[in-house]
Amino acid sequence: MRARTVLAVAAAATTSMSLLAGVSGADAEDRGDRRHGPYEIALIGDMPYGDTGRAQFPGVIADVNAHRVAFTTFDGDIKNGKERCDQPIYDAAVTNFDTFDAPLVYVPGDNEWTDCDRASNGAYDPNERLALIRRMFAAGPDSFGRRTLALARQAGYPENVRWQYGPVTYLGLNVPGSDNNAPQFDAAGTQVDGDAAEYAGRNAADLDWLERGFAAAGATHSAAVMIVVQADMWSAGDPTTHFADLKTRLARLSIGFAGQVVLVNGDSHFLQIDKPLTDRAGQTIENFTRVQTFGSDQNHWVGATVDPRDPDVFTFHQHIVAANVPAYVAP
């Protein structure tokens, strides 16, 4: 399978430092690789899930390493939703991420913080688990990987990141499934999940970081913006009400952007490339493309080739790890 989306070509220029107000490691973007030749990046997430995932994840890492990608993005969920949120899970994720030869940029998923209050997960305080993620995964200016990438981090929300590579501005946002950690209520009106204060503060920070990212893309004359989040904001089986602010802002910014916009998400565990974002009149916003990555029992990865000499710039393609393909049973 090979899916393509057309992107305009533009050259990347040096980022204006005035756009980095509120950013820790303010010179991070200016140290990025500015090469303009073709490169491939890897898009993964939602792994390893359980014993099978832990057995198969090394094969994914080896396959990504064999393709000599420029970097990898991980769109959240370092474990499944039933496993405990104990320290060894986070330690293992750090070890795994640092076995990637190229840089790996991580954004959080719901399984490692918002869902940790489940009894099966150890009944942890989600805010305490998010603080742990910030200490372990977002304390420094650099990515994971044997080679690292300098990242700009948002002050107060350091898991939100930005970097420039060639003609593309990249953003990572903490947007988890489970309806963005907003309060959820049962039929009697009793709150059963979520955190109003946490959601409100982080949602405002996400919107601000998104605005800053598009401003940086304009300043660098980027051909495209790629945003990486965990949540499937168009999921048919889960509540999605509290992604409305982000989708509205994405629509406005995409309409006003001269290039193309790509959103990468995990959460639903199957490969999907579509155009789900619409304007106020219900019209498809054609310069916005969503790429949903593999995960759970599908331990494979999505490649994105960026070639500024190609009028399309981006080509998305699946990488199926042969050793992780199950033995099929004929119907």
C-alpha cells in the first residue's frame, strides 16, 4: 500500500528567536539539521502492548534502524490499558527509545498517565504519573535515541515540543485519548473520570503551542507542518467532545497556512490515512491530512519520505515487519 498527499515546496529558513517566548531551551530549533535533500522518518506508537508486544517491539526497532531514518516520532502509549503503571514500565520505555539509532521524539499517551487511576493499573494519581513522565521523558532539551535531536520545549508543559528538519516544522502535543482527560459523568451525573483543572490548563497550553508552531512555520517558510498527538480525535467508539477546541484551531490554522498540514495520531491501532477535518460549512479542508499509526497487536511502522525536490514532498508508506505478521486462519 502506498498513499500520497500533495505538499507545496518551500525552503526552510532560520527561525526567528522572538517566536520562542515561553520556550525552555530557546535555541533548540536553530541547532536543527537544515539539509534539503530527501529523508525518511518513522511514525510509531501504541507499543509494546503486553507480552506479545514486548516480544515483537525489538523487531520494529531493528527494522526502523535498518532503514536509516532521520528520526522517529512515538505518538504515545508505552503499554496497554490493562497493565500497571509501575516504575519498570517507564524504565523499559526509556531503554527501548535509546536503542533507536536515530533520534526518537516521544509524546505521552493516555495509558501511561490519564488511565493510571484504574484499579488494574495500580490506582495511581494521573497527575503524579504525568509529573513522572515530565521528569523522565521531558526534562532535557534533547530527544531520545543513540543520536539526538535538539527540541524546543514549552515552559510548564515540557512534553510539548517543536523542531525544524529541512522544509518541515514538527510539533508534538500532549493530547491523550479518553476525551483529553476532561471530566466524564455517569447517567446519574456523578463524575467518574477526568480532571477539569488539569484539562483546562493543558488544553490552553496546547492551543498556544499550536499557534506558536504555525507562527514558526511561517517564519521559516516551511512547506508543511506535522503535528504528533496520541488521541484519535475522530474515534467512533470513544467520547471526543473535548477535542473540539483543538480541531477548530487546527481548521483555522490550516486554512490560513500556505503549505500543507499533517496530523499523526495513534490510539486506534490501525493504519489510516484520510482527510477528516472540515470547515464551518462542512467542507473538507484539502491541505490537511491525518495519518493514524499501527499499534497494539499490529507491531509495524509507517514511513514518511520528505523530498523537497518532489512536487508532492511527502509520501507515506507502510513498513510491515515480517516476523510480526501472525499465521492467518482462512475463513
